[in-house]
Amino acid sequence: MAQRGPYAKGLAKREEILQTALEHFAVKGYDRVSVREIARECGLSQAGLLHHFSSKEELFLEVLRRRDDRNGEPFVPEHVHSVDRLIGAVDRNADEPGLVRLFVTMSAESTSVESPAHAFFEERYAWLSEQIAEDVRQHQERNEISADLDADSVAALLIAAADGLQLQWLLRPDRIDMSGLLTSLWNMLRTVSAAESKPRDPRR
Amino acid sequence: MAQRGPYAKGLAKREEILQTALEHFAVKGYDRVSVREIARECGLSQAGLLHHFSSKEELFLEVLRRRDDRNGEPFVPEHVHSVDRLIGAVDRNADEPGLVRLFVTMSAESTSVESPAHAFFEERYAWLSEQIAEDVRQHQERNEISADLDADSVAALLIAAADGLQLQWLLRPDRIDMSGLLTSLWNMLRTVSAAESKPRDPRR
DNA sequence: GTCTATATTTTGATAGAC
DNA sequence: GTCTATCAAAATATAGAC
């Protein structure tokens, strides 16, 4: 049924479209890619492609969803080792510049309410922040990180660094070691004592 | 000559256009704003606007350039207190969500070689990294930060955090204190001893 | 400096044949 | 499932009048 079922051909084509679309959206951004362009690359007409996805926006959202579920890993409560998972994901991303560019570009664009990806990224950040903060709290309970640090702040900094490093890496791939730098940061955060890191006057 | 010169009117209109364009690009992104839209807002026709700027792209680049020169501050060598200046800039940005959105969106888009802003942001990052790293080195010479830390890495992390925090702030303005968090990070980096922050195996 | 008018291109989406 | 044909709606840029 999987190989010869009535939908086998359609599903295969659907996958090819999603992969091609990912590459194009990643390189040029949502607005600069036309459905025609993706279709041609897949050996289809524009109308032929839109048989599989009812609109450009739906195609785009499906691309995002497809690449978002690296959550897998069953039998482990989600937040356990979330920071390590974040670092691992960043590390793997170093082999997929297209995917990185897609998420960097789209998360930035998503800050506009008009973006088709607005809801998607809003939920994603809320989920990720909570996962990381919970992991930080567990480290605190085990005295592996200062209990006086604010877990939500640490989470925000880690996620910010991950995002910002990916941006820099896209511009200068050979000069930025994303996962190495993120690991350094995580190690530093764990060795810092809270008393030393109280905010001072932010202005010069 | 400045007020009544033959170009006074043209220059004033030019400024109005640049300001309006900034707001629109910031909210909707380069591709989702039409020249017509900006023109109407300025009480001009599309052709009327394009009398001042030969193309949409040129208008856009001029907007970026205009908002980039907060370098000013004469009589101080550029790199001195660069980190404090970075924090100060982030702090001021909290009053200008439009400007933040413009730079976040455009720096992300600029990672594509096809982006009109590619060269602009490439140069900007190279310049900023060098400024921050040099400031870090000066702190190291004064023993205010561990000499064993790599100045370029610290610079990369600070810039990454600044960029990433701005992204998160756009999505959840009330939950992210950009300059406060960045200040915390800077303080932590200065109190960390290098021996404790040696990289370990990045994978779990 | 600003307008109207227009040329040219491109896009997303639909209808209907095969 | 895929194609051809077509529509309608944008957009940028230019020409030329005032």
C-alpha cells in the first residue's frame, strides 16, 4: 500500500516539491520566490504544483512544519537536556545552511503581524523558552548552576545567542563555530556566581 | 541658503520620504511595501517620489545608510567603550521598534547574496566585530576580563546576544529587557575565569 | 517638482481538457 | 495528476506635459 497504493506517485511528488521549495525559500526568501519557479524545478507547470498545495502560503507553512519536528526522541520528558539538544541542533545545522537561512529569515520576517509565519514562530519561541528555562531550573536544583540566576533570563540569553550566531555564521561561515561558541557560553553561565553578575548601570 | 536655497523644498520632501519609507519597510519588510504606498503617504504620486530616488532599491539603501551612522561621538577613538556603546544602542532601540524590526529583518535577508543589502550588512558586521573585539582586548590588558578568553569569540557572543535579544523582544516586547539582559551577559563574561569555560564535548 | 498616462513584467489563482 | 490557457491584480519604471 505504501509503495503501490493509488497515492504513491502523488506523495512522492509532494515530497519533491517540499524539498525544492525549502531550498528556494531559504536562498531567496518567501517573497522573492514564485510558485512557477519551484514548479519548473520539479518538472511541473505552476498549475500542476498547485494541485498538491492549494496556495503558495500553504506550501510555505508546510515546509516550515516539516522541518520543525526535531522533537522526536520519545521516552524522554521533553525539557530534559533541552540545552544540550539546542546545542546539538545548532551543531547539525552547520551542515544545512539552507535550513538555517530559512529559519533566520523567516523568524525575522515573522515579527511582522502580516507575515504568514507569525503564529508559527510565536508559538515556537514560547515553547522553546519554556523548555530551556525548565532545563535550567533542573540544573539549579542539582546545584550545577547558580540558584540565584533567573532561569528565564538564562534561557533568553541562550536562545538569543543561538539565533544571533546562526545569523553571523551565514555571513561568515568559516569564521564562526556556532556550536563551539554556544557551548562556551553555556559552560560560562554554569560557572558564574550570581553575586558577580548583578546588573550595573547599563549606560556607560 | 539652507532654508531658502533653490533646493530647500526638494530636500525637505526627501527627508519626509526617507522617514516614511523607514516606517513602512520596518513594519512590512522590503518586498511587501510598494513605492506607491510610501508616495501616497507623503502626498505624492509614485512618479513624483521617483523623482527624488531613481529606484526603490536606492531609496531603501539610503534609508539604511541614514540610520546607520550613530557612530558620531567625536574625540573618542572608535573602539573605546564599544561594548558599552553596543549596550547603549540596544537600550535606545527599545523606544524604536520600527527601527529594530528594520535591522533585524534586513540583516536576516542580507544573508542572501541577492539581497540589495548584502554588501551593507557584510561590512557592518566586519566593522562591529572588530570594534567589540578590540574593546575586549583592552579590558584584558587592564585585567578586567580573563586574558585567556578569545576576544573574537567574546565579541561574536555579545553581538549574537544583542541580535537575538532584539528578535525575541519584537515578538514579546513586555517580557524581554534587552539592555538589562545584555548587561548581565557582559558582567558574567567579565567575571568568568577561562579555566572553567573550556569547551567540553558539544554533543550530549 | 510633480502629475498623468502608459509600457512592461510578473505574480497567484482558476477553469477545463486530457 | 498534470497541462494549457487565461484572468485579474499588482508592481517598477519611463515619457512627456505643466
